[in-house]
Amino acid sequence: MRRLLALLRGEGLSLEQREEIEFYIAIAPWLIGLILFTGGPIIASLLMSFTNWTGLTTLNWVGLANYKKLFIKDRLFWIALKNTFYYSFGSVSLGVIGALLLAILMNQKVPGIEIFRTIFYLPSVTSGVAVAIMWIWIFNPQVGLINYLLSLIGIKGPGWLTSQQWAMPALIIMSLWGIGGNMIILLAGLQGIPESLYEAARIDGANKWHEFRHVTLPMLSPVLFFVIIISMIGSFQIFTNVYVMTRGGPGTATLVYVYYLYQNAFEYLKMGYAAALAWILFIVILTLTWLQFKASTKWVYYESMIG
Amino acid sequence: MGQTLVSETLGRERRYIAAAPWYRRRTVRRIVYMVFIYVIILPGAFLFCLPFLWMLSTSLKDPKQIFVYPPQWIPNPIRWQNFIEGWTKYLPFNIFLRNSLIITIGNVLGNLFSCSLTAYGFARLRARGKEVLFLLVLATMMVPQEVTLIPQYVLFTKLGWNNTFLPLMVPPWFGWPFFIFLLRQFFMTLPRDLDDAARIDGASTWGILFRIILPLSKPALATVTIFAFIGNWNNFLGPLIYLRDTEKLTLAVGLQQFRGAFGYVDFHLMMAVSLLVLLPVLIVFFVGQRTFVKGIALTGIKG
């Protein structure tokens, strides 16, 4: 016991050993959390996905039956996957292009630009139920804001959240309101590009388009890549907006992946089945990220590559 | 040689501009450019503000005015009592507010404690296996929350924590990879000489953290505070699956119940309550705006 206390006080230890012990004390909260709340559950969820557990009584090892059922029999699984890809593609492609254009605009040196940056950035920090409720009201087909604005330019707006065809575009439009977060990251990237590169380009006779194409884009590409990955992962996990605004409807028009997973786990209590769903989501996200990394060698430019 | 060439070129350019006709003069071109930029920005900024204005306008309306078409932007009469009525009429929002505050503030403190301690270890202390462990921090940032959701739910239910704040309030004391990464990046930028000087003056490893590193890291700590505040305040899925009794709900879940039960009748009250729920986020945003933006830039660039 006395030896242990002495050890804790660091007596009889070399400086390196002492520092090592202090390192593990410092990271202890995270390390314990990693085992209890992340690592353990990851392994547990993999094991659960091979059972038919309901969370209550039934617990049998069923092998790959959950996965087989998902891929072969479960029509809703494929619908949820398709809907999520639709949402992800729409919100990421439009969102990143929009954020890039906005960041370039916000990088202009005109008076009052700070105020505009705040205005565009603000919506991205407001998320959750309150904002979802606000958008329900904005998308109201009869007296909502969007259809009112459309009527001003002579367009009769669709039923939005009540329409099979327009519910998903409505969710994508809503996501575009939050592009300010990506804008700020891209703006920081833009401001990190050294002015000397633009000067050099101008001396070589470059016009604005050349500057954008051959200086801005390559220099910004690592940040752009980061933004695309983050947005993609985020878009695959959309849940709150769907839960509050559409409950996956009308029909199955906005049945997205995580909402379907939630239904299986907490409404139908099919825990094992939901765990399998979670693992497929994990693999889909990893695969997409890996593909992006593969593709990125073709278009992302890292300065350090050329000494 | 190259240097003289550049300055000569620049010099010639300057003379050329000075002799240009009025429409090519620098001030005129500058004004045209500014007008052009404003013409693009202003409508966009207006469009981004509109949802908030729409919400505010509806929240001040009389029930009879809500379905008037075309909509009136400035309600007549203005009903301020909507805010009180919405807050108290159907559901106990005061209790939801208390619950949200307890959970949010507790979790912010938990995150600040656990993440700055862990980040300090990774940024400053030498140990075998550190690189591998840090890779694990980065790797866990990639794991979607849904993968751990179900086993965590089972674990907390087995512990008898269901329908309490514990499943929401315990994990934040055990770190959050994104914040650890953010703080570690910031700690790395602080000069090591400060540590050494303090160590010579007799400070311990923990003394250096609390007296040197943390006081110098206020921008990064503020960023974590704001992120954690907004994230916990808006958190929906966690409270949705763990909390059952009405007197234990948070604002996010309470608001959703309000919508489910009464939202189709009292749109004006629902907008008023939503606005009140959003208000703390707006306040935190405006108070911490500068540090906040800096912090995101920090992770953005170094990510």
C-alpha cells in the first residue's frame, strides 16, 4: 500500500515514467469513456446485429438472418437508403456550391461585410425542433411564406410537405438555409491563400476567371474536401427535421435511414434488426468517405506535396 | 534582377492608371464594384432573414389573422400575450426550461473538464502509445452516433437510468472527440517555453495546465462552450428516447409534444414558444460570435 502511494506521488520513478503516468491520468476520462460508451457499444452493436433481440425477452443468435432479410425482403430499407442518398446528394451538392459562392462574396472588401457574414452564418447555428417547427409553417401550402413569395412572381407553389414529390426538395431547401457553417470554414480557407500568389498570377496576365481556376480552387481544395466529407456524413444522419416535420411521409417520401432505424429500435423494439441497420449505415459512410479520399488525389492539391 | 522588373512593371501600371479616362479611374471602378457586390448580397441577406421575421410576425398575431391571405407582415393588433399564453397554457414550459438548463450547463462543464484534460495530455505529455491513441480520437469522430445508440440504450436501461437525466449527463464527463481535437490543436500553438519556465518555478504538471495553459486558451474554451451549449440545447434524439415523464422533458421534446397535440390549432402560440426556445441560442451566438468564428476557422483549416 505504501509502495502504491509512493508510486502515485511519483517517488522512485524516472522523469519519463512519471510523465507517462501523468499522461494516462490526463486522458483517463476519455479512455474510460472510449471503452464504456464508444468501443464497448460498437462491439456490442455488432454482436447484437446477429441476434433477434427485442430488448425484452427474445434473444437468439440468428447469424446473418437480419442482414439477409434487410437486403432481400425489406422494401422499406431500400426506400430509406434511396431517400437518404437523394437528400444527401441534393443538400451536399447544392450546399457546397452555394457555400463556396457565398464565401467568395463574403471575402470581398466592402464596408459592412462583417454584418453580412453574421446574417448568413446565424441560421446554421439554429437547428433543432424550434427551427423545424418554423419551417413547417413556412412550407404551409395555403398561407406559408414560400408559396406566398412564389405567388408574387406568378408561380403557384406545390403542397411541399404534403406532397410525395415535393416533401424531399422541401427538406433540401431547408438545409440550404444552414450553409453558413460551411461558408465560414471556406472563408477562413480563402483568407489563408497568400496574396502573393494572386499577384504572381496577375503579372503572368491572368484574368479573374484564371485566378479563380488556377489559384483559388487548387489552394482551397483541401478545405473544400473537408467540407464535402463533413456535410456528407451529416446529411446521412438527418433525423430531427424528419421526425418533427414529416414522420417519413407522405407515404414513404421522406423515410430516411436514421428515422427508419429509430422506428425499428424504439417503436417496433427490434433491437437486433436496428443494430444491423446501424452497421450498414456505418459501412456506407466509411465506403463513401474512402471513395472521396481515393478521388481526392485527382483534384485536391496539397502544397506540401511539392516541397 | 526579378525584383527590379516587378517594381518597374508596377510603376508603369500606376502611371497608366493616373492618365486613364474618368470611367477607368480607380475610385469610379471601386464604386461600381461595391454597388455590384451589394446588389448581389443584399437580396440574399434579406432572404436569409425572412424565416426569422416570418416567425416573429406570426408569433405576434391574433388567431384570426393567421390565415389571412395575403399575409400581413405587421400584425394589427400586436399580441404580446401570445408569449405568456403559449408558455403556460398547455404544457409546463417553465419545468422544461429548468430541465434544459440543468442538462445543458452540466454538460458544458463536463465537456470543458474532460476535454481540456485529455487534450492537455495529447498536446503536452510524452508517453508510449500516444500516437495510436490520438488516431483513435480521430477515428471515433467518424463513428456515427447511431452505431453506439442502441447498446448505450440497453446499458443505461440495465443500470436503471431510464427516465432520468443520467444517460444524458454522464457521458459528457468522459470526453467528446471533436472538442478534444479542437483544444489539442489550440494547446499545440502555445509556446512550450512557458511550460518550462513554470516548471523551473516549481509548478507541477497540473499546475501548468490550470495556471498557464487554460488561462491562455480562453478563445478555444469559449468556442467549446458555445458549441457544447448549442448542441446540448438543441439535442433531440437523446431526450426523446430516454425521458418519459412530462416533468422530466427538455424544451426540445416539450416543444415537439406541443406541436403534436396543439400545433394545428394554435400556430401563433407555437411560433411564440419556438421563438422563446430559440432565443438563448441567438443570445449565446451574438455574445460569443467573434471567438466562435475564430474557433471554427481553427478547426476548419487544420482539419
